[in-house]
Amino acid sequence: MIKNLLKTVFLVAVASLSIGAHAQLVVEIKTGNENPTPIAISPFSWSGSGVLPEDVAGIVSADLRRSGLFAPVPQEDMLSFPKSAEEVNFRDWRVLGTEYVVTGRIEPQATGYLLTFDLVNIFGQHKMFTKQVSGGSRQLRDIAHRAADEIFQAITGIRGAFATEMIYVQEEKRGGRPSYALMRSDIDGARPKQIRRFSQPVMSPSWSPNGQEVAYVSFETGRPAIFRENLKTGARQQLTNFKGLNSSPTWSPDGTKMAMVLSKDGNPEIYVLDLRSGKFTRLTRHFAIDTEPNWMPDGKSLVFTSDRGGKPQIYQLTLATGQVDRLTFDGDYNARPRVSPDGKTLVMVHRSRGVFTIATMDIKTGRMRVLTETRLDESPSIAPNGAMLMYATKQGGKGILAAVSLDAGVKYNLPSQRGSVREPAWSPYFD
């Protein structure tokens, strides 16, 4: 029975990688906050020669709109285009119902650009801050995302995550054969670039805590094997080469260990690999399938999926004692656990009445909340600020990425311009 179940699991996993083509993702906002804050991002001035290759103010506006918490004023509705806080006419902006105005000036530097920007509170009639962000000649988008982060945090009190990135899996036909790739892009889908391409399936990407490496499962050796790869140099190391399952790699919060699933001893169990010594430690011992481990933020325990109760549910394993406790009870299927950065919320793939959705559960109270509405939602990955999560779903018969806030008030899709994508992994902060 276990052998047949394992075979089914892998067939489903490999089949799920039959996705689409290489293209930039586009943002389609579905729903936002019921009362988004009106904000105006006045076009930024440019003191250099020629025309900038990116609309920095437009990127900042798009970032804030995508959060669902802000309603940027369209440029055609603006009564003026102030370049500094001193040029802001409070009366004009109050007429439009605008609560905040952002002004900015971009200057050329020897190796790139400097953005100086102001955040102005219209109803309070005062400047909240003036800040500067600089970057290289190819970093205008980075400058814009970092400015959006500063604005977002100043108004909401939540650290922004617009300057983060994601990794995802894509597949395309080349010469009639499937070709698989790990892709890396801005969190809004812009600037996609290939990390590595494979002739065999690749799956389960996982960022290192410092954002410098990624771990993944590749079938290039003829069977699943876990690799780690340096994103800057491209250097990589094969970590496992055991018969059977080698799956679900996930880095410990301090980056020194990696949890994974191995069946080298005959049954799928949770193991931890010490990345410095190369030593494997087996954590679970049960005749059921234990899989999909994920670390709690304090590094003292793991959550994982197991069918030891008859159907897949989520359990927590305390490393110091080896004690295992069941966490989920609602629904007949709960899997792919992810934990919010504050350790209070569990995110999972949840099935009830035959429908797969993304759901959250308050770990302390056990209260469950369904976030999504489609039937084939999977692979949730949480933003480092805990405000949003990315997941894979389907639209028009093809795989796309989508995002939803943890309060379910904000939703947007990121379909590829052509083909399909899946298995998103949201990066940590890069500082």
C-alpha cells in the first residue's frame, strides 16, 4: 500500500510540472481592501540627459496598488505635479480626497541613480519624511521597490516586501520535448531570469535564509536528488543520492541545517542534514508517510504532513524531545504547511468537500480560515513580512501564480504572458 501511494505521489508531482513557457508574469488585481487609502505618486523629476528607461513613480504606484491597501490617484486626475514637498498644494489634494502625496527627484550619479523622495500627509498638512535611495545603472526597479517599502511601512506600520523576489518553476516544449527551468524574478513578476534549465523535472525550490542560495529537487540523475545552488556564482552541490524519495528540502532559520524527506531506510521519514558536517539525523519513525517538513521560526520544532491518522494532516515535532502533536483537525486533507514569520499562523493546502484551497489556522486557537476560492490551489509561500502569500493555481486550464493577503482581503493573479508556471517560493529580505 505504501509503495503504491509513493508511486502515486511521485507521478502526481512530476505531472504537475508539465507547465508552460518562459515569459514575464503580469499582475491582475482581483480584489483589494474595501477602503484603500488614496495616495498620489507625483511623476518624479529627472535632472539627467535623455529619458529614464523605467517609470520609477509608476513602479512605486503599482507596488502600492498591488498591496490592496492603497488606491493611487491616476496621473490624468492630478491637478498638479509637485516635485518636492514644498510644492504640494494641500487644498488641491483635499479636493481629490487624497490622504498622502509622494514627490521625488532622480539625479544621475557616477555609477547609477539617486532618488530623493518625500511623503506628505495631506489632512495633517505636514511632511512625514524625506528619504534617499540609490542604486546602480541597472537598478531603477530596485530603487522604486525600496522607495515603495519605505512609504508602505511609514503609513501602515508593516515592513514592505516589494523589494523581495520569488523563484518559480516553468516548463516549455523544445524540439517536441519538455524542458524544465527554475526562474527568478521580482515579486511583481518583472525581470524574469533563468537560474538553471533541466531536461528532467525540477521541483520544490527553497530559499536559504540569507537569500544567497536555493535548494531544489532535480531528476537529472535519473532519480530525485536534492541540490543546493549559489545564486550569484552558479556553484552547486548535490546533497543526496539515496534510492527512493529525496524530497522537500527546507533550510533551518539559521541556515546551518536542512530538513528533508528520505526513504533510504524503506519508509518516507523526516531527516535533518547538518550542512557543515554532512551528518543526517532521522527525526520520525512511523509506518505512515511523513513528508513536507517546514521549520518553525525559532528553529526548535518542525511542522510536517503525515497520513498517520488515516488521511493527510499537519503535525508538529519538537526537536528537543521528539514529541509529535497533531495540529489540524478540520477538513479531510491538510498538507504543505508553512508558518508565518511570527510563528502564530499556519498556512496550508486544505481540502473540504473535495475542493482544494489555501487556508490559514491560528496555531494557538485552532481557528481555520479559507483564503482562496478556486478548486486547485497549492504550494503556498509566505512573504517575509507575513502580510501576503503566493501560491499556484489554475486559470483557463493553465497554471498561474496568485497572491492573497492573510486576512483574505487582497487578491491578485500573476499569469504568464504565455504558458504556465507553478511552485512559487517567496524570498527572504536581502539585508
